[in-house]
Amino acid sequence: MFYLVGLGLNEKGYSREAYDAVGKSDKIYLENYTVEFPYEIKNLEKEFGKKKLISANREFVESFDVLKEAKKKNVALLVYGNPLMATTHISLIEEAKKRKIKFKIIHGASILDAISETGLQIYKFGKTTSMPKWDEKKNFTPESFIDIVKENLSIGAHSLILADIGLEFKKALEQLEKASKNKGVEIKKIIVCQKLGTDKGKIIYKEISKLRNEKMESPFCFVIPGKLHFMEQEILEDFG
């Protein structure tokens, strides 16, 4: 049996269903490459009765080796947030079907749920995008995330930009400013969210120029507001 388990947003954010699945598992892997965990992994191990969590990198997960093991024993793959936000994990389920391996998906809360703390109406968000870490020495400065923002703004929709692992806040802010200028997208006030769903959760709503001295920890994300309802505007002002 293969369990694909969403952990939610903090070390206690998993469901009872997730807890039971881990308890039934002979081997437990923890996916480590799609997000920077906002808590110590040892705290998560304590929550699961000090069960050993085996770190699983992209190469291991995409090789489907975890499914080979699931043919003979109960195996769980733990994923921060919701387990199906990454296309890799959807591929695991499709492969399990082909191999006739029993599986169970256990969902968890993700940033797509927590972002509603900003007061923005969730159904008014457009496409979600991610911002990679630029490497200017290698001429790697992709700006496609701004194309998504531009598309969303054209219909008045809000934009969620997820920051890649290893991308520091000040660098991400610099990339956002450069890319928006290069693409001719005018961005005035933005929302920055840090570690939502944890005790260190933080939301700020300011002009980009006033964010440069702010200190934000990973994982963090940007939200570019589209057309605001007056209630959304009122709530956002509280984060100013």
C-alpha cells in the first residue's frame, strides 16, 4: 500500500487520517525538495512517536522507487502542505495505477488555503506562479512569473507568487522589481506572507519601496492584488 500524505502547514497540522497512515507504514519517506520546512524535522518525528523519517530527494521520488517498495509493504511519502500541488506527485499516483499498486491520498492544508488570511477572496485569484532563484553569472534570469501576473491583472485577478527554495527575501524583492520594470507591469502595493499556518506567520501589505528593510523568513510568498472589493481593501489596510 502506498500512502501519499499531506502534512499541512505546521508540525501539528496533519490530520488524524495522516497520523493513522504513518502508524500503519513500514517505511516513511519525507519529501525534501519542493519547500523549505518552517519547523525542525525532529519535531515532526516526535509527533509521529519518534518514527524514523527518511529524507527523499527529487531523484528518488521521480524514479518511482518508492512504488517498488509499496508492492510488498506499506510505504508513506510525506509532503509539506497538500501532496498534489507538485506535478511529480500526481505522476506517482498515475504510475501506481499502471502498476496496480493500492494507494491512498491524504490531503492537507496548503498555502492555497492559508492565503485567505490576507482577506483576499480566494475565488478571485488567477494562475499561481513561482519565482526561481536567478543566477546572473550564468545568464539565468527568467521573468515568466511576471507574464502570469500581467495576465491575471488583465482580468482583475489576484496573483500568488511562490518563492523557490534558497531564494532570500531581499533578492526575491529585487527580482520582482526588475522583472516588473522590464515587462512594463506597474506594481504599487504588494502583500508578503511568511510561514503562514505557523506561530511565526506574518503578513505585510506595503509599497515595494517600503519593504526593502523588512526581514522575512522562508518559506515566504508574494501576492499581487488585482481589483479589490472594498472589504478586501479594508482588511488589507490592517496589514499595513
